[in-house]
Amino acid sequence: MAIVKKGSAHWSGGLKDGKGEVSTESGVLDKQPYGFRTRFEGQPGTNPEELIGAAHAACFTMALSLMLEEAGFKADSLETTASVSLDKKDDGFAITGIELALSGTVSGMDEAKFKEIADKAKAGCPVSKALSAVPISLTTTFG
């Protein structure tokens, strides 16, 4: 049976003068404002790329934790930032890449093994699979 999670958005107005709100089923986001200015002009508030980045970082880090455990290790600390690039293209805007930056410490593990498992987690996490239409890179810092 599939696990289904929901996010929702409400919008009113035009692109530049309009206003939106984004919410999650859990209530962690509840009518969080977003709009043209939060997406393209750096105004406080969220935007789709930031939300994709947070979801990808969370999924990847959980997948890595699982894979580390399956290999007989537990992470002391894992921290991931997902940088989502939005670029202007001929036919509008497109997400053109995601860079995962991982910093981690795992007692008893060497850096090569850490990188190997991190690469597997990048390929195997469900959000990475959903976003596979764009290049996803990974840099790691260990220790």
C-alpha cells in the first residue's frame, strides 16, 4: 500500500502582484506565504525550489542513515544542504541541477567507505529518483 503525503497551495492574483500560500498536511507549513518576490527577488518567505531542496536533503540524509546502518555503522552526525538551481531557459524557467553537500562523521568508518555509501544513497533515495530529470551532484566532507 502506498504512503500518501499531501502539500497544497493557494494563489490569487497575477504572477508579479499575486500572493500564494503553501501548506503541508502535517501543519508544519501552514499558509506559509510565497510569491514572485520570494522566488525571484529574495524577499522573506518560501519558494518551490527551497521546498524541493529541503525535501531532497531530508530524504537523502535518511537514506544514507539507513545504508550506513545496513553496513554496520551509525552516524555520529550527518548534515546535508541541497542547493537547487533555477535558470532562465528559452521556454521559461527550469530547475537545472541540484547539488547535495554532505558533511558527516561516522565512528569506525573511513572516508572512502563513507563516500561510497553516500553515492549509493544519492542514487537510491526516493526524492533523487523523482528528480532524476536534472543533474544531481554530491560533495562530501568527512571527519
